[in-house]
Amino acid sequence: MLLFAISFIFVFTSSYLISTILSKNNFVDCFVYTILTTFSQLILTSEILSILHQIKVLPFLTFNTLFLIISFILWLKTGKPIVKPKLKPFLLKCFNSMKLDKSLFILFLGWLFFICVSIFLIIVLPATSGDAFAYHVARSFDWVINQTIEHFQTAD
């Protein structure tokens, strides 16, 4: 669990550093870039390690450390940009937009409803169903045993 936390911190930090290089003054752009870069880095690392049949803890940590070092060097070379969050103007714009256009408020309420329903279903329903035991969990075990995320062979 500790290695997972360290790896997550490395991935998120390197993504933030890359995002500050891409958008130096805009907090919202930096936030979106950080999320996209984080997912992109996870996918890239998983795919490279899958090709090499090295889906293990240490190679993941090594790749994440390498990405962090590269992004830190790039961040230093570009003048150490830091994006300061300006949440008050952003929230004011959102609030004014919802006052001007009532459909945005309705969409927000719909989004909030779906999030609440999803959280309720996560709490109430079991995590594993028959389908999960027959295919999804077995696929995960196959990936761990073979140390790759290649296609999972089934009887179909």
C-alpha cells in the first residue's frame, strides 16, 4: 500500500509539473491538464510494461520515478512556473452563468442527482456479481499471473 501511495504521488506530481509548463497562468487549464496527464501517464506506463511483460510493482515505481525526474528537469528549465488557484473568480463566473442560464442549473442538478445515485449504488450493491466472478475477476488474475494486460482468452 505504501508503494502505491508513493507511486500515486509521483504520478500526480509529475503531471502537475507538466501542466504548469503547458499553462502558466490559467488555473482551470492547469487543473484539466493535470487530470489528463495523470491518466495519460498511467495508460502509457501500463501499455509499455505490458509489452515488456513487466506488470509488477517495482517496474511501475521505476517508470513513475523516471517520469517525475524528467518532468522536474523540464520544469526547472522552463523557469519553475507555479499556478496559483483563483477559485473565487471561477466560482463567481459559475454562479453568474447559472443565474443567467437556468438550463445550466438544471444540468447541474441532474449531474448532482446521478452522482448521489451512483454513490448510493456503490454503498448498497455488492462489488462482485456472477458476471464479475466469471469474467472480470478471472481476467484480473490472468493479467497478474502473466504480468501483461494482453487479451484474455475465453471459451467463446
